[in-house]
Amino acid sequence: MSIKSTVLGFPRMGSDRQLKKLVEKFWAGKATEQELVEGSKQLRADHWALQKQYGLTEVPAGDFSYYDHVLDAAFAVGIIPERYQQLDTAGTQAYFAMARGLQNKSIGIDVPSLEMKKWFDTNYHFMVPEIADNQKFVLHSTKVVDEYKEARALGYTARPVVLGPVSLLALSKTAKGSSTKPLEQLASLVPVYVELLSQLAAAGAEWVQMDEPVLALDLDAAVYKAAFEQAYSEFAKIDGLKYLLTSYFNRLGENLAWAATLPVHGIHLDLVRGSADLDTALATIPEDKIISAGLINGRNIWKANLGEQLAVLNKVISARAPGRVWVSSSCSLLHSPHSLQPEVGHLDEETLGWLSFAEEKVEEVATLAAAAADPTTVQAKLQVNAANVASRKSSERITRPAVQQRLAALDRSFYTRKAPFTERQTLQRAALKLPLFPTTTIGSFPQTAEVRKARAQFRKGALAEAEYTEYLEAETRKCIEWQDQIGLDVLVHGEFERTDMVEFFGENLEGFVFTKKGWVQSYGSRCVKPPVIFGDVSRPKAMTVDVAKFAQSCSANKPVKGMLTGPVTILKWSFVRDDQPLSQTAGQIALAIRDEVVDLEAAGIKVIQVDEPAIREGLPLRKADYAAYLEWSVDVFRLATTGVSNQTQIHTHFCYSDFNEIFTAIQNLDADVITIENSKSDLKLLGALETHGYAAEIGPGLYDIHSPRVPSVEEMTARFAALQKYIPAENLWANPDCGLKTRGWPEVKESLENLVAVAVNARRQHQA
């Protein structure tokens, strides 16, 4: 008996972030489009070869992307909004403008990017397609066909990966000025998909992986069942193609009953996050359909317990006819680092034995398939795996009783500020003496090549600690003096000492380990290196106090914010231990941050920001699971921030999310000021404010920092005027959407000078 082994997708960036470097060279004009094409082609070939080397019987093709797979899918079917039509749509100009905006004043081009949102409950971001009334869909790109042909030409058995039409439209939004819901245009889109799929059939494809991740969500069964039937009944008419209906990140739940009846030839089950579906799936999915068993976790970095997963696989096999079961990753390995190989010699042997990155997960998939066919062929691998799994369970490094006891001993007084917001606001105004419409930034300033070089030299020992500290202090002083000079009201130190807003804190907390090259894609060319939380978390010493004190000493008259990352974001943007509830790990992190907040206040810091940009992304995909998550996520933020006096102003920050679903939770955080993404989402925040109201102070972002374009005073003035209709003047702040780390100084300076001008003008108008 042989079992097909495959994965749903593979990381794009390469073992040393080759794609990031190549794309950024192209953007900088240091690489041609042909060099971009050829370099990417080589990267794909390398990744297919690696998957084959580890024993996969079929590789995915079409999962590669220069920027984002949702953008690719939209571009392929001609969803190119009118503002980009003036650009070159045949090459990459329009594509990258949709991704990151394009501003070239010399030729009169100034177009913002599409909106960006989190991909379900991951830390990956996708670009949101815009669907206009009477959208014209055309087959604009055959990227997936071309990449499938590449794989075939290299001798691989490949399976094209296509984002399905129902999910593409469900993830899209109605274009500004239009009124038709995207899903209502499915009938016009389906023929273009038929054309694309027909080309895949003509190229020799047997199976197509149709990604429909919306099946993991709460859906209106009547609407979505009809939509899926409408699309897939047409696809079924294409001779020679078989479809693997693929969803991930959660259980199919009630959607399984009707999904199982669709005219597809196989169904993928995420049996890591959706394991509760298994018995129902075995009873519901017709026996003539393939079941793709997603048994290797594509979202975390712990070695799979192959013994346990083999038992699940054998259960599936015993319930199906021979040849009707595949073994796969739970989701694409896009969310995993590339390989453990660079970590050999960097991480200790015990920790290495606990971990599995994308390469290793490919091997785990192949090992499961081989073990199901004949366990004796992989007996040694199964024994090593069992030993590693047992090591992690028994290691004394995992549990620290004092940390667990401290958390267990807390009462509700640790979760409440000493006075309600209205009283705190009066005291804070007297203490801070800020003007109307105060201006600030979110925290980070550009991490220039010089900053990164100094950090690298320090870490290699080529720069002494005293010299490095002197360099950082000089950069911090320049940053604060410039902010003061242009008229910002609440300043930040710039975070030049930090590689990443989560990694920095993990490096200073117990219970974390750090990889050397454990990079994962966040959006576009932006990669992050999440810490690994392996055990109980605590703070051995102060983390930011000395830097905050120095920064405040650089400004005699204006407050400088203490900058911290919140417990939910540290949790969500790390690879987290899976042997205790997330809420318990988050509570331990919250206590560590609470200690830091209290120490910052004692050091004279009057404004402390505890960022929680990930609180929305942590929201479960199913509404039945919302309440429990929101209860503990609000609790841990309050635990982190309620140890200060009423005069100390607590800020928090959120970015790139749909806030309506969590707005009550945001209110319950009881922060004094929230800064919140607004510019990329067409002021959807205003709808939330109109529906729910917000009594505390708030700074909706006035411009998008993920694009290099500089917003004009007029553009931000219009946005600020719209906000004033919903937010009392005394509660409204002016700020960008997010931190400025990835931007260059010239655009940052011009953008912030324009932002300050907007606030100054608004004050004059308000006083008139």
C-alpha cells in the first residue's frame, strides 16, 4: 500500500530570505525584472527539489508569490482597480503598486495600495481585492499554469494550487463608490476560472488544490452552499481534472455536511486545528472521495508526535478504500521557518530535538506516509521522534513553580485601575499639559543600514558594549530632538536597540529561546523571526527602564513614551508552547510586563504604551469561541497595565483589523488612549465608533506607513475632518497608522511634518 504524501504549500522566501533580497533589489532599481523572474524561478526549483529529496510524492505548484497569494489570485482574474489601469499591467508595475502604492511626482503618479488585513488568525497579511459594480473579470495572468509547467518540466509530479473563487470574493471588499457585494458577482467570475482550469488540464494537470479557507468560518449555509455548487458544478464539466477542496486553520463544522456533497474528488481536513471533525468526516464524506489528512502542524514549530498522528492516520485508512487517503500538512508551511539546519550549533541539542521547521515537517509528512505503509521502513525515525517528544514532556526547563504560583494567587484587584477613566483623564491633563489634538507616533523610527550594522557588529563582538550604547544614545537624542523641532507633542525614543517588537522582549524574559534564521513572512518582503516560548515566563530584570530614562532626559518639556509590547501580541507573534492553555502563558507574560510598567512609572515615565496589534488576529475563527478568548485577552492586558497611578497615561495600539467584532473588548481594556489603524480601511473605524461609541481618547491613523508614498496635508486633513464628526475634539489624537521602522527617513520626515501641520491647522479652526 502506498499513500500520497504532500504539503499544501512551502515557504517562499528561501533558506536565507533570498526572495526578500531579490524583490527589494528590484524595487530599488538594482535588479531588472528579468533578474527577478529568473531568481524566483531558481528558488521554486530549489524548493521542489528539497520536497522531493525528503520523500514527498507530489509537490504544490503556484503557491509561490512575489508579494501575496491573494493579490496574485485577484491579479490573475483581472481584479485591477481603475486607479492602477494607468500603469503597466502586463509587467509588475501595477502589481506592486496594488501591493505597496506608487508615488512618482515627476510623472504625476500617486496611487495608494490596496487595504491590508490579517490572513485569518495568522500573522501573515494579505492584500484585500476591491470589486467594483459590474466588475469585468478576465484571465489576466497564467502564473499558476506557468509554474505548474515549470515543475513538470523539471520532472516533478505537481499539483497546482488555486485560491478558489468563493474564498477570493468572500475575502474581497466592495470598491469605494460601488454597492454590489463581491459574492454577488460569482457568476461573472466562474467562466474565467473555467478558462484557467482548462489551461491547467491542457497542460497535463490531474489534481488541482482548490483553496477555500472560508469553509473554516461561520457561513450562511444557504448563501454559501449555493455559491459553491454554482462554481464547482461548472468546474466539474472540465474533462480530466480532479479537485481537492482544501480548507484549514479550523474545523469545517456544520459546513462539512454540504461541502461533502460538492462535485469534487477529495477533501482536505486540518486534523491539527480541526481534529474534532474527524469522526463526522469519516461518516459524511462519500467513500469515492479522497481524504487528505492534514496531520503535521503548519502553524507551529514543535515536532509532531508521530506515534499519535500515525494512529489517527491509520484510523482514516481503515475507514476508506485503498488509495483513498493522502497525508499532508494541516495548512501551507508558509507560516513555518524554512529549516533547522542553520540552528545546529546555535541552539542547544535538547531544544533542537523539540523543533521542526518546514524542511523537517516535509520529512515528517513523508515519514507518516511510509509508516502507514510499512512501519519497519522508518522504525529508527519513529524511535528518535518518540524520544524527542518524551524529552520535551519531562524537561525540568519547562515548569517553574514560583511563576505558576504567583499567577494562581492573583485576585481581581490586579485587573482594575484605581479610578474610572473620567477621573484619570482630568489628572492626566493637569500632569501632561498637552494641546488639543495631540500628535504622536506609534513607536519605532527608521532602522537604517547604519543602525542594523551597529547592532550586528555588537552581537558579533566587534563593537564594545560601551561604544554600542553611545551610538544608540546618539541616535535616540537626534530622533527626539527632531520630533521636538517639528512640533510633535508626545515623543518616542525610536526603538533603535530593538530588532523586533516581540523579539526584543523575548530576549529579556525567561522561558524563551531564539533562532538564528527562523524567519517567516509577515507581508510582502517583510519577514519576522518569532521567539519560541518553551517554558514558564518571567522577567529577571528591568528591560527598558534605562533607555526610557535616557530618552526622557533628552526632552525637558515633552513626555517621552515608555514603549512595551503587550502580552497577547508577544504570545501571538511567538511560536508558543502547546502543553498548557494559551491564557496561562499570556498571564505569565502579563505579569512580566506589569513589573516593567511599574518600574517605568517609578523612573518618572508619565506615558506608557503597551501595544496590542495582535489582539484581533487572536480572535477565534468561530463565534462560539469568541467569549472565552476575549475574556482572558482583556484580562491579561489589564493585568499588565493596572499597577500604575491615575496620573500615568496608558496607551495601546491596534493595526490592520476589523474592529467591529471586538470593539466592546477594546473598550473593556480601559486604556487611556488607543491609537488604531484607519487609513487603509476606508475609515471603517468610523462605523464602529458610530455603532459602539468610545469614551476614552483615541488616535485613528491618518496615513499608511506600509507604503513609501508621502500623504499630503490635504489628504490627511480630509481624513481628520471626517474623524471629528464622530470623536470629541478633546479626545482626538493625530498619528500615523503604525510604527515607522520599515520606512526611510526622507519620507518619514515629510509625512510627519505634514501630519503636524494637519493638527496645528485643526487647532486654529477649532478655536476660530
